[in-house]
Amino acid sequence: MGKILKKLMIYSTGFVVVAVLGVYSYFMVVLYVTENHWSDPKHQVDSTDVRSLNPQKITLIDIGYESLLHRLEMIQSSKKSLDLEFFIYEIDSASRILTNALIEKAKQGVKVRVLVDFAKPVFKLSPYYAKVLMKYGVEVKYYNTSSLSKLFNVQHRTHRKLLSVDDRIAMIGGRNIANDYFDMPAKWNFLDSDIMIEGDLVTSIRKSFDLYWDSTWSVNPETVEVEMNQAQKNLFKLIENDHAMLDKLKKLQIEPQTSECKNSRFVTDYPGSAVSNRRVFSVITELVQETKDKMLIESPYLVLTQNGRSILKSISDRGIKMTILTNSLASTDGYYTISALYPDISELKFSGFKLFAYDGKYLENYPESNATPSIWTIHSKRAVIDDKVSILGTYNLDPRSANLNSELVFICYDGSEFANQLSESMIARRKQAKLVVDETGSVDHDSLIGETDSEYKWKMFMVIPIAYFFNFLF
């Protein structure tokens, strides 16, 4: 009798578990289908993938405050249009300086449009600011204001960063609008990279902005209700520190790293959450498959699913050497990404594969910076293939960039000078990083942690179980 009751209890428990999982799965599938519209066709739009054999003038910008100066110069040079798209638009000194420059151009009759992602954890450009900007003549829209109840759609963000001027010159890269990206006082100082592009691809970059601006995913601030933070600093009046920074920028003597690319490509994802809208991942996969000898990669985050590890192994099996520079726990603002990577390090023992982790300290030989007390962190998203093909954009080596976010990249297929500039920059940063995995398969977990406080380590280790199941969101 006891055995029968025991079996009944087991069967009953199993039935309840299966029923709960069944209901949960049904609920999730219904949500996914409802939000992503399976019937939507794959979108074919010229501006999402454009190749040019005409010369493009490329200027590499590795220094934060130089990037800020170049942006101001681009804005001041505008005659007809200014288009800006960013994932983050902070309310701080850098944003005040840029915003006031935009307002001045709008007053002069230049058409100014600003598109900002509405990701709740980082969103700062509230409707209050947007409405004031619009009174000055600056148009503002928010991308993807989906509520948290839309579990799938709310994960989709535009991670694109661009500034386009008069269809004449554009800047793309990893920098958002915040002090952290421009060597200004902040907790984090991001070692990043932008490029200025002058050539016929600029028109395609602007058309891709139009695609997002006109998308149903972009809405006017009047339709959005969010809680106002009255303690935020005023965005429309420069303070003493802002004027001091502007004075410093005006005194800069910059020798730009320019080069020319005669075979280039601009690729971006199509607006919307459907996986079929992701273009950048498929193009990067093509480039990886075409690699013959070696790859140098820099990415702030390295989050690998089983599929990602399989891709690395297939690269190694082809005899290709791969070197990746990413952040250690001591240098990252996203400790949860280390939680996702840490347990998998021992599985990255591939022939010819090397992984470096930045140490979080001031980069040697970096020009004088106001951000020296900060934690320094890698934020560039770039690569060089076979010493010839260069890639730079917004794409991180993580599932979020591959499957969830809208990204963009610029590819130069024949620019050995540009490739050399990128390689030298990455090698300089790598000198201040520790080897986590070497090409013989030796693994050093401590190098991935780096020198950081015990509380930050505790957070990282505590999140490992969550990261194991939800790394597709990282």
C-alpha cells in the first residue's frame, strides 16, 4: 500500500509540474506570437546594407575629449540638417554642451532631430526636456516605449549611435552622450572608438536614421508619461565647469588619424523586435567565415551561449588565430556579464585562441584627462581581420547584440592603413590587460576578476546562477 501511495505522489507531483510548465509555455508562446507578428515578411530596405566602391575619407577617434570636440565642430558646420541617434542621452556636462550647440543651430534654421532609446534603466531625456527642446526647434522622438508587460518587445532596444550632418559627414561608433565617454569627471571612463566618414555612404547612414525615425517604434514625447525628477540638473544652461571644458576643447591641437577606404560597407538592423530584422549578426558571421589567417577583436562584453562557443571552436579548427580583448570584473560597469562568462572560461581552450581582460586602470600614454580618478573600461566594438578588413560599430560580442538590439557597423575591406590604425590602438590597450586564456589552453580565472573590491566580487558570484539561465538577455 505504501509503494502505491508513493507512486501516486510521484505521478501527481509530476503531473502538477508538467501542467504548470505547460501553462507557462503556452503563455510565453502566445506573448511571443502576439508581440512579434509571425506573418510579417522579411524587410528589404536599401539603407540597411549598402556597399560603395567610391573613396570614403575615414577619421579614427580614440580619445574621448577629441570625440566631443569633433562632434561640436560637426554641429557648428551644419547648414541644413543634423540627425542624432543614441542609446543613452545623459543629463550632465557633456549633454549640456552638445544640447546647447544643437539649440543654437535650430535657431539658425537647421533641421535638428534627436532619437533616443527609451530603455528604462538608462533613460534620462524626459518629456519635460523634450518639450523644451521642441520649443527651441529641436525635434525629439523616443524609440520603443513598450511597457514591461510586453516581455519580449521591451527587450528590443536601438543600440545604434550616430551623428549625421547635411548628408556630408557622419560619425558612428560606441560612444553615447554622457561624461563617461568624453574623458570628463565620472565614475567610469570608457575607452571607446568613433569614426568620422566623408563620402557617399553618409547619405545611406542618414537614410537609415530616417528609417528608424519614421518607424512605428518611434513616438513623440507627448504620448509618453514618465515620472519627472525635479532634482535633475538643467539641460539648457551651461554652468561654470561646462565653460571650463569648452575653453579646454578650443585649445586642443589635434592631429587626426585619417585614411581612405575604396571598398566599404554600411550595415544596420531593421527596426523592430523580430529576429529576422537582425542584419548585422549575419554579416559579421559571413566575415568570420571568410577569414583566412587571424582576427583581432575588442568588445566590452563577451557573453557566449553554446552556439557562441561552437563558433569559436570552428574558427580554431580552421587554423585561424583569434585574439579578443574584453573587460575584467575590475574594469566593467556590467558585473553580470562576467557572471555569464566566468563559468565558461575553462571551455575556451582552443588552439590559437587568446583572451585578454583589461585591468581598469589609467591607460598608459593616454593624453591628459580629467577622468584620471575614474575606473577605465573598454567600450569599443571593433575588429581587424587578416590585417586588411576593418569593422567598427555598436555590436558587442553578446546575445543581446545578435538577437535583440538594433546595431550598426562600418566595414572597410581594403583599407590597410585604417586596419593598421585599429590594430595599433587595440595592441596598446592590450598591453594593459592580463592574459586569461592563452593559445596553449592555459586558463587564469583570477585575471578575469582583476583587482576589485570584495562587494563587487560577491555580486558577480551571486548572479552566476541567474546568468546561466538568462545569458541570452545579456
